[in-house]
Amino acid sequence: MKNKLETDVQFLPGVGPRRASLLRSELEVSTIGDLLHLFPFRYIDRSSIQKIADIRSTGSYVQILGEVTALELTGQGNRQRLSVIVRDSSGEMELVFFKATKYIAERLRKGSVFLFFGKPSTFNGKLNMVHPEIDAPPSEGAANYPGVLTGVYPSTEKLRNGGITGKVMNRLMSAAIEYAITDIAETLPEYILREKGLPPLRYAIRNIHFPSDQTALAKAQYRLKWEELFLLQLSLVKQKYIRSRASTGIVMPNVGEAFNACYKALPYDLTGAQKRVIKEIRSDMMSGRQMNRLLQGDVGSGKTMVAVLSALLAVGNGAQACIMAPTEVLARQHYLNISRYLAPTGVACSLLIGSTTKAERKPILKGLEDGSIGIIIGTHALIEDPVIFRNLGLAVIDEQHRFGVEQRSRLWAKGRDGIPPHVLVMTATPIPRTLAMTLYGDLDVSVIDEMPPGRKPVKTILIGEGKKPVLYNFMKNQIAKGRQVFIVYPLIFESEKMDYRNLEAGYEEIVTRFPLPQYKVAIVHGQQTSEVKKLNMDAFAAGRADILVSTTVIEVGVDVPNATVIVIESAERFGLAQLHQLRGRVGRGSDESFCVLVHGNKVSKESQKRLELMCATENGFDLAEEDLKMRGPGDLEGTQQSGLPIDLKIASLSHDGQILSDARLYAEHILSADPTLSATENAPLLNELRKDKYIIRDFSVIS
């Protein structure tokens, strides 16, 4: 017999083919099971009645019990308007209807009493409600309306126009529960419900839609959130366990002379965090299992040095290492810096990028194949078919979110004898703990949470457009001291839909304010050829340009210690993570540095808060946590390539961090005893993980 949850939603009473089509296209609801897993995003307390005199137009939804005292129907056809005056013992207000006006006028006869529920507003200084819901009054003698918490579901204009209002959705949900509740099978084993104190799934589904009270709602929400996060973490940890047993890695027991030579020649001491991370990496590389480790570190925390020493560990064990960057600019930057670090070691290092000429490419390819090149730095060019390694032992991926899974897998396939290299993926975008556990839950995670000593904090200043003359004078003073300036714009060309400043107009203004020959201005953006981009970047890096006008192409990888000022135009258009990345372009030398955030004339409260946070803290991880709370995981800059591993229906990474941590620990506890979930009591879990949504692609091995 077919499970009722699999029944097409069109066969639910009150739906039919037309409404079913709308539910599919607008909410991705195809079956009754899909409908029951469409959870309310908020609830309206309809348990009390407000007096009209106590209502404030800025308040949320209210419910009044009022007598109809007057009705007026005006206009014709689509422009018809029904005005209804209702009163209670405290005062009166207007109700306005633009649809079904004749039907409503017939129902709301003068002198009749109804419950009206809606959101108050003001028009011409008077209080009103537009299209409130209408219900029969409570039974005579009742002091309060015996209402309940009413769920509010996601909606669209198409749904509302198709007759699927909030009231209709509640009716459909009630019908779905009565029809299919007995076919809802428990997804968690009995011992988990007992140990975690969770209610049954049927109880949770019923009370998430129609809670009997606040306590029942809280129990239902916790059960569903915990289960959702637990199953996600269980799938990630299980994948990690399976891979750790199955993935053979090159055993690298030695430190090697090159590592020691580089380490001893360093002009500074490594931070405690860098030393800790290197120990974690070395432990992985000695284990005989393939390392799959994510390295997080704030801008300027010293990730590159960790990558260099990790590469030298591979070289010290007779293997090669590659470091892959997302852009030619960043790859060149890495090559120049790393070559200096490698000078005392005698290890051969080369650069392979898209613009490497055929003549230059030939000896590099030969050196990789015969093993004479120990470390190669490059871009996507490293994954091309002609690139053959003698013995690739370590692959380092910088700003890994900028590479696709298939691109990375082609690099892993270049390991010798089918054994993939150890994998170290790095990001300078601080990722909140909850998001890291979800996006990279199948990887081991290392964090460099300490900045090198002596690094001066960047002073962040927020100004409006009107302070531009003061800003330009400040820039001229910095340039007079021999310093350089970044100016970043959000757009390249004029857009009719956007009223903020753009690169094109900004460049014109800057060259006018900073004329030749006294000042030299370079410009870089994504639509330039790589040759032009390199020419202008090199000019700025070499000090031949005082100002670099740019889009966010300079967000990652541009290292100019002499640049002490970055000006970010229309700063309100950027997220916190991206602003922080941009700010990291300065403060790399010994001189005091400044980040100037320029905002437009109209700034939302949320944007204002975001910009003030930027001024208040330099800690990228703190900013990332705030960004997650304010914007949600789907909007975070630079942390994901195509969303979360699964769509979360009720849990929130921004607000349910404690539940996530508990779920993760419990998942690890279960899998430590039963890694394959083969025990009889774990059969429900194994069945759940076989569903498509939990089959998560491995980000770091051959796929």
C-alpha cells in the first residue's frame, strides 16, 4: 500500500490541479509529505483581543472584536474599494478591502459583530487595517477568544492571487495532518529519543503546525531542529570516517633538511598558532592516511608560511608539492614571496600559469615529470593534461571556494600509482564555527587564531559623501609621505538600477583631483585583459603608481606593504566578510594604515550597523559570526560555492549553534561505536542517510 505521504498534493481536499501546480512551482511542494515539511517561519498569537484605543500603527498583528457601524463601496471593476467602520467600547477604526468587495459587503452587515485579525497601519493620519481576516465572534460570555498560535507560511504574490492565502494554507495543513499523520514513521531510534529527551516525530509534526501551547511548540521545534542538524552532521562525520579508513596516503615520517634550513632562516618567530597548525599537518602526513585539512586564518595571520613549510615536509620525504591559486595575480604574488623563503633550501620552485609561454612551459613540464622541480606554484594551468608529476605528495589549494569540485579532483588524480596527494585547502575568509562544521564537516579543521606580533591594527573610519574633500587632502598627505592608496568601487560601468558611485565615474574624478605629473593613477578591473591588468598591478606594486582604482578584483592576494590607505566607495553595498577581506590589503607594512568606508546618502539601519561593526573590531571571526546572524549563510561572501550541503528547513546556523554542537558530538559518539551504522538499533539512521539529500559530494578526493 502506498504511503500517504507520497500522495500527490493535488488529491488533498481543497487543492486540486490548479493549486497543486502553484504549490509545486512556488514552494516546491509536490506531495503531502512535502506539505507537512513546509514549516511556519513565525507564529501569530491569536489568544487575546485588543482594544482599538490600545493599538499602535507600528505594532504587529492584532485582533479586535468590533461592531460594523458603516460601509461604503466606491469605484468600479478592479478599482472597487470597500471601506468598513468598526467600533468597540474604546474607539473605532477603518477596515479597507480591495478584493471580493461585494461578497464581504454582504457578509459585514451594519450592526453585526465579528473578529477582525490583521496588521494595523495609518492612512491620512487615521488608523486602519487592509484586508483583515474575518471570523465569527467567540461564544457569548467568553472573556477572551480561545484562539491558538497560528503558523505563518512562506508565500508569494502568485500563491495569494491563486487563492492560497494564509488561512487557506492553515486549512490545507490541517487536512494533510488528519489524512497522513499515521503514516509518518519515526526517523530516530528509540534510544536517541530517550537519551536526548525528544518527543516522537508525529507529535513534533502536529505541534509545529498547530501547537497546543508555547511549551508544545518549543518541544516540536527543538525535536525537528536537532534531528535536522544531527542527520546532516551524521552524514558528514560518517563520510569522514569512511574516507579515513579507505584513503591510503603517502607516509611522510621525515622533517628533512630543506624544512630545517627554511625554518632557521626565518627573520621572525612563528606564532604559537602557526606552530600548532604545522604539528597538526605533520601528524596527518605521518599517519599513512590521506590528509584532508582545511586551514582557516584571518588576513595576515601567516597561512602562506604554513603552506611553505608543509610543502617542504613533502619535499623532505622525496615528494613534490603544488600550490594552486585562483588568479594569476595571486599565483605570481605567491611565487615571488615563496621563492624568497626557499632561497636557503636549494629547492627548485617554478611558476606555471595560463600566460606562461610555450618556450617557458617546456622545461617546467620536464622538471615536474623528472622530479627536479620540488614545488610548483600556479593556477588552473596545473590541472591540464600535459602536467605530469613524478611524485605529487601535497596539494595546497588557496582560496579553495573559488575552485570547482571537478577542477580539484583533476589535481588529485595526478598522484602517483593512484594514491592521491595529501590535501590542504586554505581560506582567508573567516568562517563561523557553525558554518565550518556544516560546509566542511567532513574535513579536519585547523585555525590560525593569532596574529604575528608587532602588526599594527588598521584604523577604520566611516564617512559620508560630503567629507570627500577632507578625504582627498588626507590621501595627498599620505602620498607626500611616500605611501600608496587603494580605491575600491562595487561596479565597473554605469547601471540604471544602481544609484551609487561606480568605477568609471570614480576614476574620472580621481584623475581630475590627482592630476599628472604630480600624481600617477592606475586602474584595474575584471574586464581588462590579463596583460593590461598585470601591467597596472605591477606598476602599483613597484611604486610607479600612487593610487590604484579598482573593483573587488584586488580582494584576494594583492600584497603591497607600502599601501597604507584603502578607500571603499559605497561601502554599504558590501558584506562584512568582503569588507574585511578588502581591509586586509593594507596594514602589511610597519606604518600605520587606514581603511576609509564611504557610504551613500541613504543607508539602511542594517547597513549602518554593519559599517559600525567594521569600525569597532578587526577580528575577522567575530565579524563573520555577526555577518551570519545578520544575513544568513546563503549570502556570506566567499564561504561556499553552491549553498549548504543540504537545504535546512527549520534549523538556523545563525541561531542554533548550541543545538548543532550537541548534534555533532552525539553523531561522533554514535559513529565511534558503530562507524557503518550496521547495528540493528541504528537501522532508522542508515535508512535516512540513504536519501538523496544526505549524499554529499566529497570536496577533497577524486570524484
